[in-house]
Amino acid sequence: MVAARCQGRGRRLQGFAFPRGGRWYPLPTIPRVSIHDVCIRGAGPVGRSLALALARQGLRVALQAPAAEAPPSAADVRTYALNAGSVALLQALRVWDALPGDARTAVLDMRVLGDASSGRAPAALHFSAYEQTVETLAWIVDAAELDAVLASAVRFAPHITVVDQAVPAPLSVVAEGKDAASREALGVKLDTQAYGHSAVAARLRADLPHAGLARQWFRSPDILALLPFDRPSPGQSYGLVWSVPQERAQSLMAMEPAAFEAALAEATGGEAGVLSLCGPRAAWPLRLARAQTVCGPGWALVGDAAHVVHPLAGQGLNLGLADVQALADVISEREPWRALGDEKLLRRYARRRHLPTLAMAGVTDALWALFAHESPLVREARHRGLQLMERLGPLKKALTARALNS
């Protein structure tokens, strides 16, 4: 065998060749081998968390993200409510402790109020970390800070390459969110139910300390949550998530700050003190959605690309991070001979996540449907139901434990 440049029949040949019968023949082309094991399409908190989890297993991960992310047009007012399972994953990824102290706030207690019935005071449910014998019920986390810390961890993680377009890999994971273009390209249908409501989010400051107490109002036609937070004022701030019919959402977004604060005062009855806006407001339409399948040969869906639920229980990101944990576990437990894109392997992931996501979607949808009705009979049933649950301690404790670890 001879290599590189050689003479044959008066021409210079490039590449490897060998003579046979006085003629030159090129060597067979060696097929190119993918330099990545997994390509993750989408660099939100779910996509980045999955990249970090798989890189910890020594897999070569390509994370598709925009070449240059445009700066946000306004401050990010979103907050995430994270349960114990999500926090444990972020701790394992060495991300949780990197968050600034005031970017995460412990929820020690929760108070849920229903609508009043027949002139009576609203029924109320109370949950506490003490009753559950846990440190906290949940953590309220600044969305922008979590995104920034995850991005920094990815930047310095070995085995992760950030790319601006999808690259070949034995396994592709779609983590692009609820409007994922890659999911549509795979031909996966999304079963969707629009609620006709929008979520209005904002940051608030109160004149009273929050004491780690989350407050939520379930009533027709709106659902309002005040999530204790330490920004901008430590101990006296809240993240607001207010689910209202779309016309009402448009009205709230158009209000001057003083009018919006007056609407908040009327809705909360002064339970959390005097509330004032601390920055812009944001709104987005709400829906229930579920992909008809979450995996196939060489691909899988995670996070909002696979399922979307109503934010009334604050479980959206928790479901996505549980997807990350399940997929990472399935991959780490696979047989040594089984390929990453093996459909049988990915079905294990689908089975692990089927019931938890279906159950959470069912619970949030049923709660929304229950509190969307304005009928006096339904309102009376809601009132009595909340009272009964408050009295049934074991049932309330079991439901809380499920939410803490789902």
C-alpha cells in the first residue's frame, strides 16, 4: 500500500490507494462516526439540566442553543415553585448551591382559600412543613437566576458542546418547550385543550412580612397565588401568578399600577397586607396539552415539549425535571450492549413518566374545572369539600406528600 500523492497513468492521485494489475484503486471510504452521543434540542432549564445529568455519566452531549441569545426586552418576573425532587436533582448537578441566597425562598406554610358561600367566610385549607415533618413544603426560585446558573454550569461542564443547530447523534431529545418545532417535524401530535384563561405574573412588595407563607385563592372565575419571595425586599416580597379569563387578563395588563394594585387588594382582601408592584407584568395563555407519544427510535420528548399543565399547582417545571431524572436513570441503567437510541430503552422512560404526568394533568385540570363554574350549587359543593379536606388530616397529608415528591 502507498499513500497520499502517487503517479498513475500520468495523473496525480489523492488519498490512499494500492496497485493491482498495474492500476490504482482507492481504498474503501471509512464511514464517519458521530462525535456526540446525545443531541438535546432546547436550552431551557429542562434541556440544560438533562445535558448536565448525561454529561455526568461521561456521555458526549451536544446542546442546541441560539448562537447569540437576544437580551430580554423586560425583566423576567417569573418564579418557579420547586418540590423536593427537583431540588435534589439540582443539588446533584451542583447547581442549587450556586444560586444567590435571595434567589430562593422556602415555603414553610400554605393557606388555600375558596370562595365564600351563602354569606359565610371562605373555606380554608392549611398545610405546613411541620405537619409533614419536612424542612420546607417547596422553594420559590427566581426563574432568571436559575437559567443563568444552569447556563454557567453548562459552559464549564466537560463533555457538553453548545451548538447552534442540531447535530447527528444516536439519541436526540426535544426540550424546546410547548411550541417545539422539532416535535412537529417528528410528526408527533399534541392533544391540546385551551382554557380560555391567561396567567398574569408580577413581582410584588408587601408592607407585612410573608413569614414563608404561600397564599392561594381558588374561586370562580379566577385562581390567584402569592408566592413568598425575598426579591426585591427580603422577607416582604411575593411572586404573583393570577389565572383569569383572557379579557380580564388584557384589562389587568393595561391598567395603571395604582389601578392594578387596587384590583389586587380587592382580590386578596388585604390578607397579605398592602401590595405594590415592583416592575413590569407578564401574561401568557393557559392550556392543557399532552403529546400522543413521547419517544420513538432515536428520539424522546421532555418537559413542556411532552406535556403542559395548568400552573395552579406550580408543577410545570417539576414535571420537566422529573422527566430529566427518569431519562437519565434509564440511560444509566441500560445494558452495555444496548444503543442509546434503542426504542425499547426509550419506552422504559415513557412508562416511568406516563402515570405521574397523567395524574398531575388530571388533578390540575379537575381543579380548574371545579373552580371555573359559577353555579351556586357547585360553589356550595366546593365550600363543603374544602371544609371536609381540612378535617381529614391523613388525606390532606397524603396529598401534600404526593405534591412534594411528584
